[in-house]
Amino acid sequence: MASIHILGLGNMGKYVAYAIMRQRQQAAFASTPPTTLLFHRPGLLAEWQSAGLSIRYTAMTSQGPVEGPPVQGFSVDLLDSTVATKIRYLIVATKAHATAAALVPLRHRLDARSHILFLQNGMGMV
Ligand SMILES: NC(=O)c1ccc[n+]([C@@H]2O[C@H](COP(=O)([O-])OP(=O)(O)OC[C@H]3O[C@@H](n4cnc5c(N)ncnc54)[C@H](OP(=O)(O)O)[C@@H]3O)[C@@H](O)[C@H]2O)c1
């Protein structure tokens, strides 16, 4: 099954990755595609390892912060020109002004069958 790749792993990108993986782990939604996190700098790999290869979600409620279980099971890819596997589904969650530069290292992995969802404020995708 083609993976959903996520580019831009700040607040929005990590939240979306978490939500997709949580859904995939429910029996009724087992057909949800797997998720691949795209790391644009090597330091992110070390951060990911020290986070236990997981994403945690803290909900702010009227009773205070409530932390959900850590979610694991993600694949990760370092943005590297030697990786040539095509990307079928891509979610871009960088700040809008960073969009064009962020897509350059992925150009060779996108083709007419790629679907890209931009989750951003602003006009960077134009
Ligand atoms: N956060 C929200 O609640 C929220 C709500 C509605 C809309 N939005 C919109 O969603 C978008 C993302 O917001 P955010 O809050 O998630 O921003 P953010 O926390 O700053 O995340 C942006 C991420 O993009 C990464 N990035 C920068 N350059 C990159 C590149 N060349 N390649 C790949 N990744 C790159 C940044 O990494 P570095 O650490 O290297 O800079 C950072 O991890 C924005 O357009 C924002 O307006 C956000």
C-alpha cells in the first residue's frame, strides 16, 4: 500500500501524522495507508530517536493538559537525492514561504500520479 509522506514536521505536520497513525491502529480503519515522515535535516533523526520513535499528543482541556498514548509505527526517510522511490501521497505542512524550497529535493520523486495536499496558511503553494 502506498505510504502517505509528510513534509514539514512542526506542529501541524506532527499532529496530522499522529492522527493518521491513530486511525490506522483502529481495526475499523486498518486500510488507512502507512505514514512516512520526511526529515529535511540529519538532526531530526537524532531528535526522533530521543523521542522514542513516537509522537505524543497533549490535549488542552478545561481540567488541564491530558496526554494521550505515544504513537509509533512510522517510517522515516531522510531527504536525500539517492532515494528514488516515487511518492504517491504527500502532505506538505511547512510554513507557506518555505514550500517551494522544501519541494525541490523531492521533485524527482513526484510525477503525474502524485497527489499533494497543502495544509498551510498563505500562498506559498502558488
Ligand atoms: N500550528 C497550528 O495550529 C496551525 C493552525 C492552522 C494553520 N497552520 C498553518 O500550517 C502551516 C504549518 O504550521 P506549523 O505551526 O506546523 O509550523 P512549524 O511548527 O513552524 O512547522 C513547520 C515545519 O516545517 C519545517 N521546514 C522548514 N523548512 C523545511 C524544508 N525546506 N523542508 C522540510 N521541512 C521544512 C520546519 O523545520 P525547521 O525546524 O527546520 O524549521 C518545521 O518543522 C503554516 O502555514 C501555518 O500557518 C498552523
